[in-house]
Amino acid sequence: MVLFEAILLGIVQGFTEFLPVSSSAHLILIPWMFGWQGTLVDSLNFDVALHAGTLVAILAYFWLDWLDLFRKFFTGLGDGTWKTGEGKFVWFIVLATIPAGILGLKFEHIVEQYFRNPKLIVISLVVISVLMWAVDRFSAKTANMERMTLGHALFIGCAQALALMPGVSRSGITISAGMALKLKREAAAKFSFMLSAPIIAGAGLKSLWDLFHQFKAGTLASSELMLFPIGVLFAAVTGFFCIQYLLRYLQKNSTRVFVYYRWGLAILIVVVALLRG
């Protein structure tokens, strides 16, 4: 049964990490709805491990973009074009990662203790949904990534920091922040996906360190440890295809369908909570 839980959550993570519906919320809500609380899969460390699967998806899908980006970055250091050429996006990603990195290190335990609560997730789902709807409805959405500046990157990075709260959605808040800066939907989504790589990698390394100490202390059995690569594998495969789908979808469609989904999910949480008393 626990193996099934790990596989299901891996698939859910792969689909919801890139769709603006909050993967962390889904990884909390599914164990809550099916009564899996108290198990290994209903933990922040397992959630972070599944995010490592979507990191693999990001690196695999954009591998040519990553190679080209770093090539132009190092070339730009030599000829002085790092401020204006495409290599500048390395600096943008580094700068935009700092806010979430700092807040993640400082408030991880607070989030684990207080905010993995379905009732609080409802608030995040609804509030961010209204923001997503307003930005998609009223922003210009005419600029490509080449129009971005360091200020834009910092603004999107500060928005990404809000995704520490389950229900916000890293992709949802950063794509909306990009569109608020007049980026086209597809351009905002691409920068959002690439921006998530370093923060997921950092959180994943910290999670591995925590798991190592748990295993060394005897609080984590080797049989439980095997659930992690299984979940990561399914998250990576589903995440890869989800990136492909969403980038194509946003070329011609708005994000409103995801707003409606978030509202529906919030209503479902309230109904389940009321039925349980």
C-alpha cells in the first residue's frame, strides 16, 4: 500500500509542479483525504524528494537551453556582453533564487509545523487564484524574455518566495509575476520553470542530508528509503510531459482554467472538512 502511495504521489507531483495549481498542496491534501497521515509519504522530506524528480524533468527538457545559456554566459564574461546578451539570464536566475533560498532556510520548520494544514491551504488557493485571474485578465503580455531586466528577475524571485506556503504554487505565482511585467504567457512560463531548478536542487540536497541523519539515527528504515527513488522516477517522467503540454497550451490559451480548478479544489476541501466535522 505504501508503494502505491509513493507512485501516486510521484505522478501527482509531476503533473502539478508545473501546472499553476500548487504541487505542495496536492501532496498534502491527497494523504489527508485518503487518511494517510502519519506515514512517511505525508512528510516534507518526501515532498522535497519528489520535487527532485521534477528537477530532473526541467534539466532534461531544457538541456539544450541550459547548455546554450551557460555557453553565452561564459563567453559574455570575456567580451563584456554578459550584461546585454542571453548569458545575462544566468545572473537573473541566480538573483531571483536568493529570496526563496533565504526564506526557505529560515522558515522551513515553521512551514512544516504550522502550514501543512488543509484549512490554511484553502486560503492560499483562493487568494492566489484571484491574483492569477486579475493578472491574466488585465496584463499586456506582449514582451519576450529578452526584454527582462535585473529588476524584473528580482521581482519574480520575491514572488517565488511566497511559494513556500502550500497552496500558492511556485509556477502559478512566478508565471503571474512575469505576466504582470508584460511577459507573454509562454515566456513567463519558461523563465518560471528554469528559475525553479536551483531552488529545488538546494531543497533536495538539504532533504538528502536530513534523510541521511535519520537513517544513521535508525529512525528511517532501508525499506522506507527505497520509496524515494520510486517516487522521484514517476515525478520525473510525468513532469517532463507536463512541461511540454503546458508550454504548448499557454501559446494560445489563458491560465483561467487553472484558476477555476483551484477554486473547485478549495470548495472540495471545505466540503470534506465539514463532512468530517
